[in-house]
Amino acid sequence: MQSLSGRKKNVVNKKMTIGEKLYLPAIIGGMFVTLKHFFGKSKTVKYPEVKRNFSENYRGLHVLKKDDTGAERCTACGLCALSCPAEAITMTAAERTKEDKGLYREEKYAAVYEINMLRCIFCGLCEEACPKQAIFLTSEEIAPANYDRGDFIFGKDKLVEKQHHPVGKIRGGGPYSKEHYHQHGKNKSIF
Ligand code: SF4
Ligand code: SF4
């Protein structure tokens, strides 16, 4: 049959030489390759003790932002969920009461907001779609590994930022810069 790629190779059942029959040269060659890598410079890092520097444009873990007064920006409009190609976002909207005025910026807010990190492909479309600048993907945090599937559902307890940082400084050397990260401890969440 004609090869479509032009890379077809015909297999020939040729007889092995004495050297090939002994296997020793092949074993020594294999061990040499192993030793070369064993003493060579490692290409891996000992995560999580050692972390690689991410690109400033890296899209990592999501953060739900607050405004300058500390009120949550999200108004539960659902545009992020609609734009999500992985259907990873779900939310339940609620109406703000008089007592909650300082907690939420808009009259409608997300009482429940969840992202399924097993579905998320970190494309950033939710960030693009948000009209309130309420959701961003940070450049220095990744969704941590876990043994329980349920722990990959990130609710507001994990997503809403704990410390307020101005919008527009999430990526590109903003408050989540390397110095800031180390200042807050390598293994601690900074949100
Ligand atoms: S980053 Fe992409 S896949 Fe993940 S929640 Fe946002 S829109 Fe969905
Ligand atoms: S994060 Fe933004 S797009 Fe998503 S529901 Fe809240 S305000 Fe709407």
C-alpha cells in the first residue's frame, strides 16, 4: 500500500549478528544513557518545595474580587458561566438586603459561586466576559492537587479574595509578584 506520509518503512526480518545475540553491548549502551542522565543536570524541580517561576501572563487560580470598599464586585449576572466552554461555573443569585449593603456592591449578588477545577481549562474566557471586573485568573497560584474529587469544587470560601488588591494588577507584576508571594509564605494561600 502507498504511504500517505512518505515515511513508511518496510520491516525486514534480518538475522541478528553475534553482538546483538549477546545483548551485552545493548545493555551497556542503555546503562550508559541512564548514567548520563543520573549525573547530568536535573530538568525537574522538587515541587512543592521548589516552584518554577510562572510567566506573567500565566492563567492560574481564579479570584473573585472586591472593590475598594471591600464589597464583592460580582453581581451574579451569569456571563462568566455562559462564556465558559467547559461549563465549570455554577452560581445562585440572591438579592442584597439593607444589612448586607457593605458586603456586596450590586443589588444582586452571588450567594453561591462555584468553579469545578476538574472541568476548568484555564482559558480565561470568564475573566474576559465579566462586565464587573469581578473574576480574574491569577498568575502565581495553581489549583492544588487533591485526592478527593469533591475538593476540586471551589466555592466562595476559596475564591473570594481575603485581602483587597486593586483590579488590573492581578497579572503582569502586580501585587501577586514573586516578592509578594514569598513575603506571604510559599505554601500559604494569599487570597
Ligand atoms: S478559565 Fe475558562 S474553563 Fe475555567 S472557569 Fe473560566 S471560562 Fe471556564
Ligand atoms: S463573575 Fe462577573 S460575569 Fe460572572 S456572574 Fe459575577 S459579575 Fe457576572
